[in-house]
Amino acid sequence: MTRPDPRDELVEHLPAMRAFAISLTRNGATADDMVQDTLVKAWTNIDKFQVGTNMRAWLFTILRNTYYSSRRKAKREVSDVDGVLTDGLAEKPAHDGHMQMTDFRKALALLKDEQREALLLVGASGFSYEEAAEMCGVAVGTIKSRTNRARARLAELLGHHENESLEMTDDATMSVLSASKVSSF
């Protein structure tokens, strides 16, 4: 019996990879580029993947490393310093849910990188604390602490109080804010 080619499994993880990349970069085009770079790296290094292990975690680790490499490069680059290009950008809100999501994204962007990353891996992407800790190369307790602090800070930034019910438009946002998983995530 021949073993299945792990390359066949790559496509299954594209939506989750893109969602994670967008949450890190907050830019669809950049996220797509990062996912493509990740796939190229995974494809060319598929011999380093251990069959029977978690392909999704392996891909997310590559994606995460790609993101941080690009961040280091970006520190040396300068673009639109005076804001001329960004001043010309505008977007009309589509509806209330869009506005809530905009507020959520702004609050999420204010979190420390490590906290946002832990929250997105555990809360939004559905990884266990152990898997997230392995991907980030830190102890499980560190991931738990980062996730808890991120949730508390995010709730504070959004003006959510402990005994107040959340009125969010989607399960993804709910799972990031709450310590328990939401059914559809």
C-alpha cells in the first residue's frame, strides 16, 4: 500500500491559512501573497514534513514565520511617510455589522503582537493551547496567559463588561472574545 502524498492535503488548509494571514496582516492582498509564499515553501520542503503529524500546524508555523520575516524586512522600508496616499482612501460602511467588525479589527490591532497571535491561534483558528505553544515555540502557560490577557484587553477596548451579553454578528468574533469555543468554529 502506498502512502498518500502530503501535497494533496495542502488545499484543504487554504481557507484557514488565508484567514490567519488576513488577521495578521489586516490586508487581503498581502495575506494572499503570504499564503502563496507559504505554499511555495511547504511544497519545496515537503520532504521535511513528517507524515502523520499535523499538516495544518506545520503550515501555520511556516505562515507565522513568513509573517515575522516580512515584519523585520518592513522595518527597514519606508512608504507613504507623509500619508498622502492614505489620506485619499475611504470606504463607506455597508451596515451595522460591518461597523462592529471594524471596531473589532481596530481593537484587535491594538493588542500586542504576541497576544493577538495567541488569541487568533487559540480563539479563531481552533488550535489547542499545546499546538499554539508548539507553533510559537513557547510554553503552554505562556500561550494561556497571552490568550487570557488578550481577551481581557480586547473586551476592555470594545467596552464590554463582564456581566454584559455580547451582541456580535458572527461566531468567529464570539470565539475570539470568549474562553469557550463557539459551535460553528
